[in-house]
Amino acid sequence: MLSNSSIELDRAHLVHPVASWRGHEQSGVRLLKSAKGATVTDAEGRQLLDGFAGLWCVNAGYGHESVIEAATRQLRELPYATGYFGLGSEPAAHLAARLADRAPGELNHVYFTLGGSDAVDSTVRFVRYYWHARGMPQKDQFISVQQGYHGSSTVGAGLTALPAFHAGFNLPLDWQHKISSHYAYRNPVGPDPEAIIAASVAELRAKVENLGGAERVAAFYVEPIQGSGGVLVPPKGWIGALREVCRELDILFIADEVITGFGRTGPLFACEDEGIVPDMMTTAKGLTSGYVPMGAVFLSDHVYETIADGAGAAAVGHGYTYSAHPVSAAVGLAVLDLYENGLLENGRKAGARLLAGLQSLSDHPLVGDVRGRGMLAAIELVTDKERKTALPVSASPATRVFDRAWQNGLIVRAFAQGVIGYAPPLCCTEAEIDAIVERTRTVLDLTLDDPDIRAAMR
Ligand code: PLP
């Protein structure tokens, strides 16, 4: 198919996620054609280093033959099996068992979904069922964190704290509440880790009190590193301190590892970074490395047992046609093999190189903050380092920074507030990491030349 006609078909008929629909009618689509390793090729033959692994999901990199073969074999043998009526498939059972084995603590039960949003949705349903089963249905209030992202379903978008997901959608729902982010670079209590942890602990306790006490609060949701909010890395000990508050108050603690799972921060799951075990954990993206859709909810023994006993002989009425899809499960197994046979290790080394490389850009006049862990990082641009002045809206950082990177053969995530996000595939070579950093320097220089930036710096 000719790419020109594809562009026109896209413009006329394809509604893009999280896009200005009118803006898209004007700008049209950039079609991607093929990909291998950490490089994607567009319809015009331009090669780009994918510094964002698709949408922080192609953790293994593109074009692994073992994954393609696993999917093809499964498509031939059994392309679909429902999990209803007590039926199932071999790859789904094996993937669940291997994940349970590798997950922290007693997270021994796996519920497969199609992606991250329905994984988050599923946890909300399980949380409610759990408290009903324990005879405490009045525990029905949910707390999450400002700047957090928990998907795009109505329930998940309400737990999300990004304005674009609320405006015009009547969200958040009245049982969904937030506490402040740890956001060290711009935290009102300053950058001191202990002060940030103490403030968050105090705020969570106060929020619970305001909601009528722990007997009203069902669950607390947290990303080990906030992704879509701008790659915000909490101080060491932050997540553990909040986990302890939840344990003490008998509030379920849900870790949303949709981005941070599957080697993104170093270990298989970011919870391992701090030795914490949530009551439930959501994953997606790197689970299948984006080759096919799949998400997973991990349930701890005590959550699983409580729900199972509560339901008794009755069905727990929650399920999707494509839960535990055999092709996705086969891909998940093949990808897990890759993680365990060198990819996690490579990602850890490449991640350290990436962060060091980005830190070497700190002397650039526009770089206010560099942060990250593993293959998840960001630099925050400012026009005045002392005052931490964000880039002006007139400089359209999201579009112009993305465009400059693209023109220089690099794909990054450019956030509206002037943050550049990185989540490259774990398979990146040292040369590729260095190229990401070098191309970023070019992008920064070009951005410094932008008349709107110059005007703001005067
Ligand atoms: N939770 C987090 C932390 C995410 O970053 C995302 C997506 O980026 C989701 C949930 C939703 O996942 P999906 O887009 O697969 O529905």
C-alpha cells in the first residue's frame, strides 16, 4: 500500500489515542514501517533510534526470532482458548506459574488481562470484592498520587492525576482521592529525601483521617517510579514507608508496575529495588514486550484466599473474552526467556550508561534536572536553573522537542512541561546509548536556538 494513501486514510478514519483530533487532521501520521533491535524505520526509509521503546513497552527490542516463532507456533496450534467453563491453554498456565515464581513475596496468583488499563480496573474490582468478603464493604475509598497515571478506563483515569484525562470526562469519581507526589525537583518541602518521605507519610495519614479513618479506605495505588507524570523517581525508602502505613492501617497496597515491570528499572520488578511486597501488582507492556497485547494482575495469597473463600461455590464475576490469550502467553514465555538469558543484565549496564550520559548534559544551559533508574530516565528543561522556570508554553516543548529529536534520528517522549523521557529497549548497545545522549545534546542546542526559548531567557 502506498504510504501517501495510508496517510490520507489515517487522517480521514483513524482516531489516535491521547491526541488533538483537530491537530492530527492537520499534521497527519508518521508511518513506521519496520524495526529491528533498537532501531525503527519509517515509511520514508529514515532510521531512528527508539529511545522510548514504542510506548515504554518494547523492553526486549524489536525482531527477536524466538518471540516471532513462539507466536507463529501458537497461532498454528491453538490461536484461541477461553478461560471460561474451566478451559485453558498450556502457555497461559506455564506463564502464570513462571511469573508467580519470579514475583516478590507471596504474589502467587496471576490474572491476565489485555493491557494495563484493564489490569488496573481488575484490581479495583478485586479490592471491592475483597472487602465485601471480609465483611467490610464500607471500606470503599481509594487513594492514589498526584502526577500518577493508572490507565485510560473510566476507573483508572480517575485514579490517574493528569488533567487531560479528567477534563470533559466527569472525573475523578467521588471515591477517588489523591496525595501529593514525591517530585523531588519541585517538592515544596525541598529535595531532602527524609523530609519528602515524612511529608508523604503525614499526608497519607491525614487523608485517611479526612476520609473517615482506615475503616473507610480500601486501597492505595502507587507507581514505583511515576512514568507519564514526567518520570518522577521517589527517594529511596519512600515506597517502603507508605507500604508500612498501609499495612498498619489495613489498607490494600497496589503497586502499578505497568511501566516499571520487566527489567525497566533493573530487576524484573521495581518492587524488588526496595524489597517491598504489595498486596496486588499490575503489569503489562514489557510482559510481552509490546509484540502482542497482554497485562497481568498479581494477587497475593491472602487477597486470593479471601476472595476465593468469600465467593465459595459462586463465580467471581469478572472476566474478559481474551483473558490469558494463548498467543500472548506464548509470547510472554519467549520474552521471559530473553529477560532471564542476558537482557536484564544488559539493561542494567545500559541503564547505568544512559543515566551517566544524561548527567553529562547537566552543564547545558537548559538542563535543570536529570533523574532515572535503570532504563527509565528523564531530563527536565528550564529557562532559568536558579528559579527552575519551566519552558514557556509558547515554545510548544512537546511538539518541537519531539520534532527536533525525530529530525536527528531519535525518538523520545517529549512532555508538555519540557521534560524529555527515555525508556530505550534493554537490548541497546553501548554505541546506541551514546548515540541517544549525543543526539539529545543536538536537540538541546537546537532548542536553545528557538526564538521563543531565547525570549524567555532574556
Ligand atoms: N498504569 C501505568 C503506570 C501506565 O503507565 C499505563 C500506560 O502507560 C497504564 C497503567 C495503562 O496501560 P495500557 O495503556 O496498556 O492500558
